[in-house]
Amino acid sequence: MREIREIHDLTGRVAAHYMEKYGAKACDILEEAARQCEEKWDLTGRNRLLRLRDEILISEMQNAD
């Protein structure tokens, strides 16, 4: 269980880095990169990128409250 929490913490930090670096375009950039991974049949990479995108979206929803 601890490993899962550590992965989640890391995902949150990486997502924050994308937001700092790319701002409002972060989700679009991650989605485009995920599409490219999918075209190459790299589904693990695709899923990781979409997980980062989801983390950003969740963060934005929490900050809106």
C-alpha cells in the first residue's frame, strides 16, 4: 500500500511541474503525447500521460472549491 501512495505523490509532483512549465496548455500537451504513444502501441506510456492529465484536472477541480 505504501508503494501506491508513493507513486501517487510522485504523480502529483510531476503534474505540478507540467502546470508550472506549460500552464493552461499542460493538459493539451499531455493528451497529444498520449496520442503519439498510442499510435506507437505504447499503452503504458499513454496511460501514464493520461494519469498526469487526470491529476491536473483533479487539482483544478479541488482549487475551484
